[in-house]
Amino acid sequence: MLIHPGFHKTGTTFLQKAVFSDTRHFRSLWAHETLDELVVRPHDLEFDAGPAQKLASEFLDQSQSGRLDVLSSEILSGNPLLGARDSATIAHRLKLIFGEARIVLTVRAQRSMLASLYMQYLKAGGTRHFEQFYRPEPIPGYFGFDAKHLEYSRVAELYAELFSAQSVLVLPQELLAADMGAFLDLLWKHAAGSGSSVPDLSIPARRIGKSPPAAAAPFYRLANHFWQRSLDSGCLFEAPLLARSIVAVGHRQRLFFRRQEEKLWTFIDKAFKGRFADSNRALQQFCPVDLRAFGYELTD
């Protein structure tokens, strides 16, 4: 059994729709909605691993030679817009349900991840400026984005503690983009055994799950005042046609808010320079390729 708990914005949608969907070589367990119902959403006071254990056991009893059983969903790494504070709880629940499994964590260099998560926040309906998003004012009992979520080594080490260090593989999204064959070969051999070879896969050429350009951020912030999204913090009144038109303009323009995009990158570089270097150094033990070569900061 291979469990792929994300992270968000690391090619997870591509892997789910273009790779794990190939039923000749993979058997996928549970859609996001089922995972949410069985694993993620139940309150700590009422979570019962029994129903999920039963369904997982029935699924695994039908395993077929030559096909990998896989559970892939980025929601298993928690909600990054809220600090992913349930990521450890979910990991422990997966251990209760499956007992043993191989784990693959996909990661992304924090600089580009930070920008991508802000755009994801805007797509979800957020209206805050990026400085407010990255540094939310602390309100007792309420949570927003937390950079600790991007200390990937914490999650990798937790899964290593639960499932064994040999069971955990970390692969960078940048490797997937640069050399898909090498990425899939490492993933397949981790799950199926080092002596196996990745089969031929039918991979679509089109990009899946593309994020909007950072220059469109001001347009999203404006549009989110006029439609209801999953984050409803700033909707003034419903005018979805107006909102869609504003977003469409934001995607087409390339010059008007170029300076805004530059400000975003400048802020990220200043606020988070060196922030993740120690964590990335600890993460390297789980990753078979040099993270520094793909833009990750590591301490010497």
C-alpha cells in the first residue's frame, strides 16, 4: 500500500489524474470526499477507525499482482491556509487504519510554495494583502497561515516514526517537472521494490492544476468581494458575473500589476530567507536527489 499525503501544490492533482488513474498499473483507494468523511473531518471526540479499517481491508484483500494500491490526497497533509494543524492527527489516524504502508511525500521549494499558497488563498476567496496573509494577526483560538507547515522535515520524521524511516520517501515537485521519468521510477521502486521497473504510462501533455499568475492577485482580491467562495471573509454582495469578469481581466493582463508581483517576491525573499534551511537539511535524508540542486536552501 502506497500512501501519498501531499503536500498541496506539489503536483498532487497531476499525479492523481494523469498517473494514479492508469488502472493498468494502479488501484486507487477513496476519493477526496470519502477520505474527508472517514479520516479528516471526524472530530477528535468521535473519530472511529473501525469503518475505514473495514473498507481498507476489503480493498486490500482484492490486491492484484502488478498493480500498486495507492491512496493519494493532499488533504491528508492538512489545510495549509489554516496552518495545517491537523496534519499530525491525520498521520496517526492513517497508522491506525492501515498499520503498515509505504509513504511518499511530494514537496516544493518553499520560495515558490509560499507564492503558490497565497494565490490558492485568493482562489478560495481570501481578500488579505500578502503581508497580512503570511503574518496574520494572532487572535486567541483562531488560526491562519503558519510557516511551520513548510518545515517538511517535521512531517517526514513523524511518518518515519509511525511507519519506519525506510518506508518514507520524499520527492521534490521540481524533479517531476524536470525529469518525469526519473521521478516516477523512484516512486515506483519505493512502492513496488527496488528490483522492479516503472511500467509505460500514458501521460497527458497538458498541464493539470495550474495556479493563476501572481500578477493577478489584486484582481482576485477585488473579485472576492463579489462572490461566495470557500473563504467568505470579504464578500460584500453576490455578483458572480462581475467577479468572473474581474478575474478574467487579471489572467489576461501582464503589465499593469507586474510591480505588485515583484513586491510579492521581494517580501518572500526578505521575510523567509534562510527560514527553512535547517528543516531542509533534515529532510535530505529521506530524499534520494540533491534538494539544493532544485532551489532548496540547506544549512551547510
